[in-house]
Amino acid sequence: MISDRGWRSVLLGACAVLSLSCGEGLLPEEERAGAGIPGNEVGTVDEVGQALTDELGSVLGSPVATNNTCAAIDEHTPACTTQTTAPDRSYYWTAPSTGMFTFTTTGATFDTVLLLLDASTHASLGCNDDASSTTFQSSVTVNLTAGTRVKIVVDGYSTRCGDFALNISAPTFAGCAAVKAAIPSAPDGEYVINPTGARPISAYCDMRLGVELCTEDVGVRRGRTREGSNLDYVMMSLLARTSGLCSVWALRGASDNRPIDALVAAGNPSMGTCQALGFVSDGTITLCDFGSERGTCGYNVSSGYYRYGNGCMGCSLNDGYYTSYKLQGPMRISTVISSMDGSTRSVCRTR
Ligand SMILES: [Ca+2]
Ligand SMILES: [Ca+2]
């Protein structure tokens, strides 16, 4: 059996000799390398080899693997193409971080189909026949959580088989708006962005708005509450990439620059603070959510910046646990759960 390195040499050598079959230019399908070669010989050594799906770890690169599908068995039938009985080869790979990943067969010498499965459930995560109208090679981009194990299947159109390269990259975008523009169905989550073009950073994106709610760089972030009040808010935030925890402070309404008292006015006492802001779940802020009942207590518009909670420690006023809204003290003196100066912060989860 030829190793991946050996196949790479073969592939590169073939490219050097048969430049047309390895470039981006297209050949008629019937003239493509490997076209029409049946690869379903059951019970061969290659089938045994194929059953032991190659392990790629968490490597990124172009390529991460090279091989040939012609001697493999037809183990998978991708749903994104029709009537394929082409042989296929599979690889296991684990997402090294949370974010977008692109898998391609750029460099393959035949008409490929790429299928991405959840390694545990075998649910399809993505499938592609032709990456564009100008290539028969395939590309799948998905958003994965760190540690997610996937099975990558390199298959062929119809009965096509041949040499292929499997490439895995982590594309970066300028920001969440660019992610949303490129992939309109992209869900809320952590993405790698590169707003300066110089240093990729992790960001938690609110994909309803296409904005960063939290990044590895401290900054002013703007969002819109989701619990029903649809209020524009402003905050400062900072994302800890390794833990997926976003610290939040100086949270206030965008219209009046005050604590989002309008949330209280909207009368939705069941609101969970972090989820209402667009985050996945509460971190430590659950000790200080927006209370458990309606009432007249809370923000005092005549006396400045106040926050609310029903179980806050270290507050200058009404310290302790409560079952109703309690005035916690002016934000400006930094003794509430989220101070204006960031000396006290709330924490929301981004995964
Ligand atoms: Ca197949
Ligand atoms: Ca194709």
C-alpha cells in the first residue's frame, strides 16, 4: 500500500506530466482521470484498509492527506449527488477549536463528491459535489465546536475515482457581518475573525444582527435584546477563547445610556439575562438576573445609574439574596454586579 507521502509524490509527479488534469481547467467528464473505473471489489485488502478509517487528528493544511479511491469500496452514498456508486475513502478528524472549517478536494484528478458526517451520530453535517460552476472538485464549510469529531468522506460523482488531495482550512472573515454575508444560515456562535487583517481572533457572533457581541479584544459591543423587548443595548465585553466565557460590563440601553431599565418596563421577569442579550447561556450572571417578579422597585430614574438583581454579593445596597427586584446601588461606584468601569463584571457563556 502506498503511503500518503508516496501518493503525494505520485500525484505531484502526475501533475507535472499531465498538467491539464491537475489544474483548475476542466476536462470533459469522460476524459477525466479515473472516470468510469469500478471500485467495488468487495473483500479485498483495500476494503479492510478502508474499514480502518484513517485518523487525521486535528491537523490543518493543503493537503492533510492524499490518496486514491479507485481501489476502495463504495461505503457511502452522498445525498447531494444522484445515483453514485463510486468508491470512497474516509478520514476521522477532530476540530481543534470552535469556528468555521472548510474541507476541499482541490487538487483531485477526478470529479469528487465530499461528505461530512458527525463521527458519533453519522448525521450529515455537509455535502457538496462541485464547489462552483467551474470545477468538479468539492468544498464543504461548516461551523464546528472544539472537540467535535467528524468523518470526512471523499467520494466520486457517478462511478468516478482517482487521485485526490484532502485540504482542511479555517477561513477567517473580517467580522461577523462578513460571516453572515458569506453564509446566511450561519448560527450564533464563536467564529475566527480578522478585523485588522493582521491577527485572527475569536469572536462570539449574534447572527441575527451580524455583529460581534464579544471578542478577544476589549471593545464596545452593540446588540439587541431577545426576550421580547427588542431593545438596542451597548456594553463592554471581553472573550476568553479557551473557556468560552465572555465578561460583560457597562451594560446599558443604547437610547438613554442608562441601565436597561426599559427591560423592566417591558415587564418580562422571566428573562434570563445572558440569553436575552444573545448569548448561549448564563455564566456567573445567573446570581444576578433581572429578578423574579414585577414591581415598582428597581431603577430610579431620578437618582442615576442603578442595576437590579435577586441575589448579588458585594453590592453596596441590598446585599444578599432576594426574591424580588432590589436596588443594588449606583453603577458608577463599581460595587454592583456589572460596573461601568469594568472592575466588576458579569459572565456569559458563548458555547
Ligand atoms: Ca461512494
Ligand atoms: Ca464533483
